[in-house]
Amino acid sequence: MPAGLIRLLLVEDSPVALALLQRIFRDVPDMEVVGIARNGQEALALMPTVKPTLICTDLHMPKMNGLELTQEVMARFPCPILVISASVQAEDTQTVFRILEAGALDIFPKPRTGLASEYEKAKTNLLAKVRVLSGVKVFTHRRPGGATAALPLPPQPAEPINPRLNTSAPRLLAIGASTGGPQALLAVLQPLPKTFPVPIVCVQHISSGFLKGLVDWLDSSCALRVTIAAPGDTPQPGVVYFPPEQHHLEISTSGQMVLSQGAPVAGHCPSVTVM
């Protein structure tokens, strides 16, 4: 087996969609489809033998859907997962973030028309996403409502965070995230109390149309208030700020947030590099 080969397990109950995906991955030198399953149960049975680098799974399937498969894989055979589905469009934010919370690294919307020509147009972006995700290290997740052989959670501070800052303490916490970021942001932000003593500014590289869903999901899951920044805002303690879509975010010397619609930096706008 060539070094660096990306081993793909495709999980898809539609023969047409499966054929189109196989066509995309066929003859790609650094990728090989090592297994095909029609539902989550078949995929789980294949995991010990095919040992994929990455799972590409549909969402709606009989017997075991993509969300259930993600939960089982992350509890038993931790592996990067990309959900490719018609139900992960920009308007499907609740579904998308349930999938990401379960442990999937990313989503890729199927072309709405289902036509071969539309899949061909999406080929370059899909292959790029597969290459990025295949290099991400993942860890075991707990199943909802049940124990697993999950890695222990990070140790919690022995003492509560002191809300009083001294002059040497930080005045702002900045977080930058890309692939796998939503799950990491939840893990970092969820334990923090609403009395957290400094503002938090986050930049997440995310597909267009999904920012509001991310902000709403984090806001409903955390004690901190999570919001989208407005020009000229002064960051407040206990609040998490994200820049609007297609805006870079910087902090001025006077401590206010500056938003700009500049060109992408390192392929992203907003960009972690700019922040």
C-alpha cells in the first residue's frame, strides 16, 4: 500500500449517489475506496477489516443513519468522518451541528439536482476537503446517555476561576479554529462560567451560510453569551464574539473591534491569520 494513501469507506444507500462518488474518487492517485456500505450497520461491520483513513457517509439511511453511525464509530473506532448529504445545506443548521456534536469533522452538501454534471463541479472542493480531513487526529467520543471506553475528559481546574483580574492578567482571550473547530470550541467554551472575567473573540473558518447556526448552537450550549460582533463594539467580559461572514476581525489600539471586508487571507475571510 503506497505511503500516504487515503483509504475511504463510502456509506451510501442510493446507488446513483454511490456511483457518482465512486467516479469522483476513481483514478485519484492518493485515494482508494476500500469499502462500500449501504447503511451504518454494514459500515460498522467493515470497520475492523478495511481500517479506513476517512469515512464518507450519507445522513438518511435505513437501519442505521449517518448520525447514529457517527456516534458508534466515534465511541468504538475513532476515525475522521465527512457527512455528504442533501440535508446539510446552509438552512439545515440544527441537523449540521447535531452531526458535528456527535463527532463528525465536517459536512459536504450533495448537489441539489443530483446530476452527474453538478457532482463533477463539486469534485475539486470535495477532494480538497477529503485530503484535509484525512490528516486530522480524532479521539473517542462518549455515546449520548451511555458510558464508553472514551478517553478521560481533560482535568477541570481545582478552584473556580477568579473573576478579579490583576494588572498582569490577560485582557482578552482569542481563539482561532479551522477543520474540526466547532467541536473544539464547544469543548473549550462549555465549561466556562458566565462570570468568565475576560471577553473571548473567536474566528472559525466555516462554509458560507453556517455562521449563524454555529453561534446559535454555541449560545444555547454554553453559559457564556455567544454573539456576532458589530463594528465598534468594545468586547465585554463573559461574552464570546465571532466576526460576521466575509469580514476580517481585528482589535484596535483603543480596544474596539474593527471589521473589514478585505480579500481572503490564506484562503479564508474571516481569517485567523488576520486576527
